[in-house]
Amino acid sequence: MTLLKSSKKFKNVIWVPQQYAVIASGKKTFIGTLGMQPCVALVAHGSAASMVAHFDSESVKEGDLNAEKVASQLLKKVGQIATVWIVLGDSPDDSSNKIVGMLENAYKGTVIKEKSATGHIRLSRSTGKLYQLAFSVATGQPLGKKAFDAIKGSGIPYHLCMPLIPALKYIDRI
């Protein structure tokens, strides 16, 4: 399976910052992440909720993050899952492969592995389809704290660390 391509800009997208995950419900919501180079996204779609997590390769490289434990906890919070994707960014390296291995161990079902040539993805909550976004889509989109602040009321943000608890404020480097 390959990622569907989209060059459309969307107004109602929850953008997930690096080192965060967001679990969102509601059929009209899109959820995505931008700027994955060696980073890896874990995406899960279920009937009640969907999740996008942006795993930072530096955190794994430095040994600060056990991606398998964090991913396992996130997937439990999503509930009944229909589809799980592991998406490599546009410039994977050895740390990317390490993250992929940990994420595969976190989910015992079938996982679809993809690579985003642009490093930008978006999931449609209503259709369950995952899109690779054109480079131009990222222009002007909120990143970091701006993206985190925009999540309020649309989804539940989590820092990718243990214990896994909802994030109340944005922290640039976890």
C-alpha cells in the first residue's frame, strides 16, 4: 500500500508537534504531523478515536525514550483499532530503524509500513485514509507551541515519555 497524495490545504487539521502524540475523536477531524526527516510517525485509526504520534529520532538515539512502552500505552488509549501505520520520514537513518522496531513490538496486529517522501502526513478521521502531503502544504502551518496551542478542544495531547499522561503545556525538548 502506498500513501495517498494530497496537495490541498486543510483548515481543520490538528497538527502534532515533534515528540508529542494527539488522540482525537470526531468524524470531521483531520490529524497530521509535519517535518519528519529521520523521525517516525505512529498512526492509529479506530471507530471512536484516532492517534498520530511524532517520535523524535534524537530522543531514541540518546536513549531518553522507550518508544515501545510509550506506543503500547498510546494504542491502548485509542481503543478498538482498525488500522495502524508506521511512517518513516523523508530522510530515515539508523535511529529511524530502531524506532520502527520498537513500534512494531508495541502492536501485535498488522502494521502497514510507509515512507513519506515529503515528511508530512494527514489522516482523515471520517474515511480512515492516510495522506502524504505536498511540501507546499506545510508552508504557514503551525509548528511547535503554536501547533500545541491549536490542539485545545480538538484532541488530547501527550508528551512521548513515561508515565504517559496528558500534556498540560508545551515543552520544547522533553
